[in-house]
Amino acid sequence: RDLIRDWSSDVCSSDLKADGERDTELFAKYKCYCDSNTNSKTKAIDQATKSIALLGGEIAELQASNGQMSTDNAQLEFSRGENERARETADELRSKANEDFKEEKADMEAAIEQMNQAIDTLSAIGADQTAAASLVSKGQFLGKDAKKAALLKVQSSVQNTVKAAALFLPQKQQKALSAFIQAPFTGTYTSQSGEIVGILKNMRDTFKSNLASAIASEKSSLESYEVFTKVKTDEHAKQKASFEDKEKIMAANDDALSTKKTTKGETETSKADDEEFLAKLIALCAKKTKEYEDRKMIRANEEAA
């Protein structure tokens, strides 16, 4: 009986030891699995946390950049509209000014021409007494009726020409010409023509001066318009280029935002999965470790018994 008891005790002790070694070996492998996965998942979670924060910052930066550029483009769009309206207004004013200039130029040229004709006509009949005496002398050889007809013909020509020129004169000079036209065609009439010629020449010089000023003003106005138009056109081109550049950048930012938001969402999902896995792993490893420790204690007690 003593031999059987000793043999049985040796066998049980050997089995317990072998079971303990196998259990320790298996637990060591499981412990390695726990530690390895805990470390890898912890690192993955840390890396995901950093990536999410980085992506969040980049997304916020891109959104802020797009917001600013969107505001800038809205202002550029408004400025471009103002620029276009300013150029349209300048075009309209230039066109109107040019039309007014052409009309004024035509009127002054017509006035100068009428005055030239009036001066030439008065000069032709004799602005001095010598020409008048010559005309009267010629009339005496023609006879009284012929002389009268000739004078009436000349008077009619003078009156029509001077009347046309009078339309362009100030009221005071118009009255003088009106009195001259209505006066009988006599020697006095002829002597008065010298005074009228003087008035017409003065007014013609005034019109020529005004015409020269109008031409110079038109030239200056055109040059100013061309400078203004060039400045505004260049400004508009720069605004357009800036607007289009910002549109391209915003489009690229939108693509980047879409990619980063997708990446951030996927990283957040992956992080949540890793956190869930790690939480379960830690709980399971803790449970398995406790079970292993309990088995070790039982085996130790059995070996002691």
C-alpha cells in the first residue's frame, strides 16, 4: 500500500507540473498577443488622434481661406461691376460730348463761312468811298432806271448775306446789322458797311478763337477719356485675373477639403474601432490573467497537498 501511495503521488505531481507548464506556455503566448495588440492599437489610436487633430486644423484653415477668398471675390465682382458701369458712363459722356462738339464745330464753321461771305460781299461793293464812287459813276452811264435796278440787286445780295451772318452775332450787334440792312442803299449805306465789316471781322475772329478752343478742348477731353479708359480697362483685367485665380484656388481647396474630410471621417471611424477593440482586449486579457492566476494558485495548493 505504501508503494502504491508513493507511486500515485508521484504521478499526480508529475501531471500537475506538466499541466502547469502547458498552461504557463499558453498563457505566455496569450499574454504576448495581449501586449502586442495593446501596444499596436494604443499607437494606432495615438497616431489617429494626432492625424484627426491635424486634419481638423487643415480643414479649418482651408475653410477660412475659402471664406476669405469668397468674400474677396464678392468684392471683386462688385468692383468689376462698378468698373464696367464707370466705363459705360464714360463712353456715353464721351459720345455725347463728341456729338455736341461736332454740332458746335459745324455751327461755328457755318458762322465763320457766313461772315466770310458777308465780308466779301461788302468788300465787293466797296467798303470805302472810292469803290462806292466807282459804282455810282458806272450807274450814271446806265441811266436812272438801270442804276436803280443795279443798286437794288446789290442791296438784295448784301442784305441776304448780312442777314445770314447776323444770326450768329450777339443781340447788340444784331441790332446794328438790322439797322444797316433796313437803311436805303446810298453813299451813307456804303460808308456804314465799313463799320459792319469791322463788326463781322471781330465776330469772325471770336468764332475762330472759340473754334480753336473747342477743338483743343475736344482733343484734351478725348485724351483724358482714353487715359481713363485704359486705366479702367487695365484695372478690370487685373480684377478679372484675380477673381479667376481665386476661383481656381477655391476649387482646388474644395477638392482638398473633400479629401481631408473623407480621410478624417475614415480615421475617426478607424480610431473608434481600435478603441472599442482595445477596451475589449484589455478587459479580456485582464480576465484571462485572473483566471490564470487562479489556476496557478489551485495548482500550487494541490501540489502542496
